[in-house]
Amino acid sequence: VVLTAFLGFPVVGSSPAVGGTTVGVRLPRGLHLGGMSNRETEVLKLVASGFSTQEIADQLCYSQRTVKSILHDVTNRFQLRNRSHAVAYALREGLI
């Protein structure tokens, strides 16, 4: 049985109606069920804590450009307006 998960990735497994009990979700490497990687989650947690881009970069040993890129990817993927909206969304959805 192949279904489409809420993230648009295929769900593979058997359904209870067919006699199975588990359904597995195939996600791209590094993404979790919420659709964010550990790295994205870590950056959003630090943004939520009030850290600046430079402070986040220093703490995680990333460049400022990498931090900005991570935030840009998250806001685009979830169609969010800015970093504040990204933090609010992640908190509301239980991602951080």
C-alpha cells in the first residue's frame, strides 16, 4: 500500500484494513516527521531564545550566511513571512 503523507512524501507499509498494523514514512535523509532537520530545529530554538544571527553562527560554528540560508529554507518550505513567523509556526506545531 502506498499513500501520500502530509508532507508529500510516500508512505509505505500495510494498513490495518489489509491486516497490517504499522505504516512507515519515507522521508528525505535528515528530515524528521515534522519536515525539519536537526540543524534547522537547533537554529530555530536559538532564534526563539533571542539570539542574533551572529550569535547563532558563533554558537553552532556556522557562518552567518549558513544561518541565514537555514532560516530562508525553513521560511520558504513552510511559506512563512520571516524568522518570527517561523518561530511561532514551529512552536505552534510542536517542532521546537
